[in-house]
Amino acid sequence: MIRKIIHVDMDAFFAAVEIRDNPQYKGKPVIVGEKPNSRGVVSTCNYEARKYGIHSAMPSFMAYKLCPKAIFVQGRFDAYREASKQIIEIFYEYSDLVEPVSIDEAYIDVTENKKDIASATQIAIEIRRKIFNKTGLTASAGISYNKFLAKIASDMNKPDGLMVVTPLKARQVLDGLPIGKFHGIGKVSEKKMHNLGIRTGKDLKKRTLQELMKHFGKVGSYYYNIVRGIDDRKVSTERIRKSLGHERTFAKDISDVNKMVEVLTKFSEKISKQMQDRKFKAKTLTLKIKYANFDVVSRSKTIDIDFDDEKVIIHLAKKMLLETLGPNCKIRLLGLSVSNLVWEDDENDKQEIFSFYKNRCN
């Protein structure tokens, strides 16, 4: 049976909620994030702001330089969560196979649905209409026979759009798709592919499985499959945790190593407690550093023994910090996370996904 999967992606969600609740913002560039005179970053922005080259994770001061007339709004996460809850409730009217990916997007398997509607397109139309009537917000939807193509489709006609990718249409869509638009291919892999002469799906499809695995390791098999429209992942109703971490942006750049160690020590204590409370351990620790010039460096250490002890975490963190820092380095952000999780109550080492914690100091 060919599956029918819908990917619903809210349009500029946080900014859209702010505009809905503040009609005077309509038609103006709106940025949700820290103030432009702070050291924070853009959380999201509406499409009017994106025309100026502004995007999420951009430093707020840089966004202000690109668009001084933009309206900067501090996030109201209670409002976003409430809207998200209302939207998820609509999904469950049609199917119990709902996989929220984040607060503003989800997959819905409607192959067999509660309303016995044969057309997935009709269901997507109804869902989008109900979202707007209930929340005043617009959503884009993609419909296809697997998750990968449904997500690609939802991005093809944004904002407030709908796109269907049938098995017959999939080849045409994938062949012409720029390699950076493939979900799962990040900036680093995109650059590497460009260097190999791979710029579109058609270029990628010419490469053998052996070639792709040679250049990209195990993930090469994923690239080989997705460009052929192959994705057997099911819509999962369980949230799966893959990592746990904390990060902090400093009000002023710091160069004092003792201060850095102090911050990492607090992170180690928090991470250790959360791991022990949730009854899992880890094999990998990752240190993230953002320098004053915005260069970002990550270092990871994987050990044979599973750990959840704060002493082990801070020992590894300090070692990586000292090995990474150059003389007189100033940094604006520190982050620490664990991955390769091993669960006490699951012999198969169940892994779960959840948001990376962010602690900012302004």
C-alpha cells in the first residue's frame, strides 16, 4: 500500500503569532528575538524581514543593520505553545499517527484516517482551513508517499501553500532540486558536494552508492536513497531523545579560562542531574564554542564507558576546552551536550529527541 503522508509547516510561526496579536505589525518586517542592542540572536522573522537577508540564529545587531526599520519583539513562548496545542488537536481529528517535529511542524500519516477520506490532498486542505479558522495563522502543507518527499513538498509553495508530490512527479522534483534544499544535507555537506560537482539531485543520482559512502561515510547511503525517493521511515508517535545539553551566550565576551570552567562546571552538574533523573547515560560529550568573531568550533569526545557523573563530564569538558582554546581567545558562547545515549530501562539503548536547552545571559 502506498502511504499518504502530510507534512504541515507553520509559516514564520512565532512572528505570525505576534502579528496576529498585534495587527499594527501587519505588512512590516517583524523579528522575534533579542533586542538589537543586545548580544542575542534572531529566533525567527516574517517573510517581509527575510527579504532583507535576515534569518534565524543571525545576531540581532546584524539584523538591525540589514533592516533598521524592523520591529523587534521578545518571544512569548506561552502564546506559541498554546497555538501549537490548538494546531496539534486538529491533526488528531484525522489520525492518531501524528509526529510533531517541533513546535511548528508535524508529520501526519492519513493512509487510514478517522474520517475515511480517500484523498490526502482533501485532508490537507481541511487541516489548513481549520488551522486558520481556529488560530488565525497560515500553514503550508506537503503531501507525498513518504516523509522526506512530504517535507520537501511543504517547502515548495510557501507561505500559505500546498503541494502534492506523487510517485510519478517525484523524479522530476528530485532531479531539479538544488542540493542544499535536500532535507538532511547541511551547509558543510552542501559545500563538499559542490566541490565534487554535485549541485542538483540529478547530479547526485549519477553517483554510485560506493562513491557516496567513500566521501560521506554511512550517511552516503541515506543520500543515495533519498535522491531516488526512497524513505521507509514511519510516522512515529513517540518523541525520541538523541541529545541533552545547555548553552549560554555571555553579555560580554570573556577570555578568563577560570570563568569558562565555572560555566562548564554548572552545565556538568545540570546535565548529570537530568541524566540521573531520567535514568540514562551517555558515551559522547560535545563542547561548543562561539568566538567573538562568530566563528563556531565543536569538539566531541567518545569514551568506551557509559557516564552520567558530573566529575567525568567536567573532566572531559575541561580537557577539550584547553585543547581547543588559543592564546588570548575571547568567546561569546559556550555549550555542552551529551549524545550516544544509553537507557537503563531499555536493552536496545533507546534514544530520544528533544530540544537543545539554551540559557542566555544578557
